[in-house]
Amino acid sequence: MCELLAMSANVPTDIVFSFTGLVERGGKTGPHRDGWGITFYDGPGSRTFKDSDPSCHSEVASMLKSYPIKSKAVISHIRQANRGRISLENTHPFSRELWGRNWTFAHNGQLSDYKSVLVPQRFRPVGTTDSELAFCTLLDRLANHYGDTPPSRERAFRYLAKEGKTLQQLGVFNMLLSDGRYLLALCGNNLHWLTRRAPFGEAKLIDTEVVIDFKQETTPNDVVTVIATKPLTSNEQWQQMDAGSWILFRDGEVVAEGR
């Protein structure tokens, strides 16, 4: 299956360190060779980079490893294809506009017997993955439930968490979803997270010999949460989410959760 990576922070922060570890799993230390992508938010705007080549060999990924784009919300994904061919349109993350916001989604897992259940009308998939179809269905349900009057952001994400849990009945469904301010992590079977805050220390990547001293890269007020399918560092205390649980982050902090 695929692997996920996300970040929520209270100040614009680069994700180069974590992304460097994830990239290695895209064909070098892991089997996820079928494309990769990453979305950085900048206020209400966002920029997305994708490649259908393995991330460990991608020139675009190499550029991003040396180009510290700062953001308060990031979603990334490396793909091991099981639904849909290896192609750019089937590469995560996927994005759509609703209520004047850019929504970004990435999924790890595999659904079965889903085509009669996932039938979106307003939002249509471009590619052929079960993941993009699930994303379009979730936004369809959100838009249909609230109509033209958007709810508060937190209420919208609570609704998406509830609807996301219904999709777990169709198979393995680990999900990351953000509108740039909030970041929702929904665990089907495998998600981990950690929050870095003062006093900051040293971190060592598992997949490559890279070490960073965050005391040299941060201020005492920084709060940075990283979510990943599997822990990326060997000397930090990652928390494993329970199957069926969800956590909503804003500015690096937990603002809501459910099980």
C-alpha cells in the first residue's frame, strides 16, 4: 500500500527533513515506486508538485529536498498502485474547490465493492483510483449536507470524519484531508504522529543518514506536528493512532478527536 505524510504548524515551516525520509521509501527503502506528490498551503492558496516516477529517482523530489518551501499545512503521498494505472492523474494528493477553499486529500488503503456506493454528482474524478472517487464522494456529501451555507470549519471536518468512518466499511481507509487551516487524520489501520515543541532536540531519520538539531532551526514558540503512516525518525516518541480513530489539528495542536 501507499504511505502518507502531513504537517500542521503554528508558523510557516519547511518539511524538507521529513520529506527526505519519505522520498527514500518511494523505491529505495520501500516499494512505493508508482508516483508521489505533495501539496503546500500558503494562506488560502496552495501549490502541488506531482510525479508518476519513483520519488527516490525524481528530479522534482530532489529539487524540493533542497528548496525549503515554508507552510503551515502540508500533505504528501508516495504510491504503490492497486487501483488505477501508474499515471499523473492517479497520483495523490487530490484537490478540489468548495465554498472558496482548496481542499486536499490523500489516502492509503484499498476499497472493495465500492462503485455502487461511491457515486458523486458534483465532484467527479479525473483518474481511475478508488482514492479520488472516495474524495469526490466525501466532498459531495459535505456540500449536499450543508448546501450553500458553509458551516464552521471545525464542524465541516467533524462531518468529514464521520463520513470517512463509513468508508472504512469498504476496506482499508487511512485518510489525510486539509483546507489549509485544519488538518484531519483518520486512521483505518496505520497512522502515527508526533508534536515537536520546546525544548527541541535532535532527530535522526530511519531511511537515510540524515540528522537535524531542531534547536538550530526553530524558535521557542514553534509547534510542529507531523503525521506519517510509519515513524520517520528513530529517536523520537511517535504516537500510534487507534484503528477507527480520528484527530483534527490546527496550528500544530489537537483541537478535536474521536474514536
